[in-house]
Amino acid sequence: MSGDPLAGLRRLLPVLFLIILFQAGFFVWAVWGGRAGAQPALRAVVAADLAVTAVTAFVLWRLLGRRR
């Protein structure tokens, strides 16, 4: 058993960042390609969700990067 209880979370952070990048890329593709043009409210919700998720992941990355 590891002495660091946050080691599992540190291993999952790169996966979380890859998922966020994939979602952001898909969102940009949908907006730029005109596939999401008829639903501006949905675009705002998805953009806000991506922003909050990215900020949360960044904060986790900064907090988990510190050794105690």
C-alpha cells in the first residue's frame, strides 16, 4: 500500500485533461462546422461547462502537485 493517498488522483489527472481537450475540440468542430448554429443557448451551456471543468482540473492539478 502506498504512503500517498492522492497518488491515484495524480494518475487520473492526465486522463481528465485529455478528455477535456477532446470535448473542447469536438465543441469547436461543431460550432465552426455550423452543426450547432441553431441552438445558441446550448452552445453557451456547453462552453460554460467546459470552462468550469477546465478550471476545476487546473485547480486539482495545482493542489495535487504539492507534496506535503
